[in-house]
Amino acid sequence: THEELCRFIARESESVVVSVGYRLAPEHKYPAAYEDCLSATQHFLQHLQHYAVDPARVTVCGDSAGGNLAAAVSQTLAGRSDLPRLRAQILIYPGLQALDFNLPSYQQNRGVPLLFRERAAFYMLQYLNGNAIKLEEVFSYSSHIPPDMWLKYRKWVSPD
């Protein structure tokens, strides 16, 4: 789905672009997609000379769920001293928050096409466990987040 865009980016930026065809939910639940992206990125970083790529110029990028994966891969690799450091991460409308579907952005955009609030929750459940049986429960503040986790991360996910 992204081959044409990747070719455009490579051509216009005079860059090497590697697009990872990761496994998709619901057939492949978390962490399959993350593991695919991490493995591909590590392999690429370990073989930069083979691809004639400057180690100081490697960037990861992703959109939507791919933005989530790019962020997760970047965080995982940030502390690694055995691989070249990533220069940057580019996140295009990333799906970064799945703790609370009642935050202001979800409320304000709940009916905005294409990714309605209910659809975002549906896809997140598909990604995590392969089904959306408990879809309505994720819209309740307390039903899908353990109280200790909510308190621990409240300052980052609170609507305030």
C-alpha cells in the first residue's frame, strides 16, 4: 500500500528507504508487528555498509499504526550501544495512546472520518488480542485500566 509513497520519498530526498511488510492483526496479534519492525531495523543497522548507507543518517518513520511501531522501535534502540544511533523518528498521525479513549482529542474527533473513535478502539483491540468483544468497555474510564496503572500514568493521560 505504501510502495509508491516510499519510492517518492526515496527519489525526492535522495535517500535509501526500507519499507517493512510487518504481520497484521487480527491474524497476528501484538507483539508480532513490533517484532517484525524491530528485527528488520536491527538487521538494516547491522548491515549498513552492504547498503552503502551513512550510519549517522538513519531515520525511522511510520504512519498510523506504523507510527506507533516506529516510536516503539526508536525507544527500544535508544539505549543500544552496539548499533548506530537513529538520527530521528518521523511519526505521521501515530497511534500512540490506547489507555483512554475519552481524552479530549477522542471526544472532539469522535465523529470525524476516517478514523472514528469507535473504529480506533476496535483496531486497537484487534491489534492487542485479536477480537473486539469488549469494545464498549474500553470507553469506560475504569473498566480496562487497572487502578494502579491509571494512578501511575495519570499525569500523562489525564484530559487536564
